[in-house]
Amino acid sequence: MPQEVPPQAANKKSQETDNDIMSTNQDLPIQIDAIKDGVVIRPTGDIDLSRAPSLRTQIAEVFKSTPMRVIIDLNEVPYMDSSGVATLVEGMQIASRGGSKFILLGLQERVRSIFEIARLDTVFTITIDLEAAERF
């Protein structure tokens, strides 16, 4: 059964210094679907410093049920910065410690290039579609 994590209407803001520098923490819409031996996590939108914590929280929550396979479907993610990449690296590490498979699928060109530049495409299992991801 799909589970949707809606974005919050209001942004949480916090003051950092006397200069009134504000940082925005935004939720990321994420759909979670159960599959035969695991879970598919489907974030929607850019994953940057303000939105990566939402993804990190959902990945951690999914691993509480110790799935055999966690697939991150990035078809609806047009942009990801280093904090998004770090979140996925953390997810892969959690999967490795728990004996789960951690698979990325549907990387758009802009996101794929980040993984290639950092040579992370040789570290992650990356597939084109769900059918291919379920074979790992």
C-alpha cells in the first residue's frame, strides 16, 4: 500500500547569527511502496541540503523493518547536491551492515553525472527500471 509523505505548507526557519541569516528546512514528497522482498522509496523533486534530511529520515525508518532490498527510484529527482549523495551513501552503508541490497534506479542525466564524476557509479548498484532492480 503506497504511503505518501506530503511536504509541509510552512517552512521551518531558524536564526543562525545576529545577522539574521535564515536557513530553510523543507520536507521532500516521498512515496513508499512495498514489493515482494523489500521497499521502493520514490522521492519527488530536488534533493539538496534543505530536503536531504527528509530522505534520510525515511530511509532510516524503512530499515527498521530489515527489508532484503531497498530500491531508491530517482526518476522524479531532477537535481541532487552533495548532501543528497551523502544521504544515499549512508543508506548504502546501513544496507551493507544489515545484509540488505541497496539499489538506485532511474537517475536523470544531471543526477547520473554527479555519480559518474565522483565515481560512485562504480560503488552503487544502478539500474534503469524497477524490473532490472528486482533482479539484484
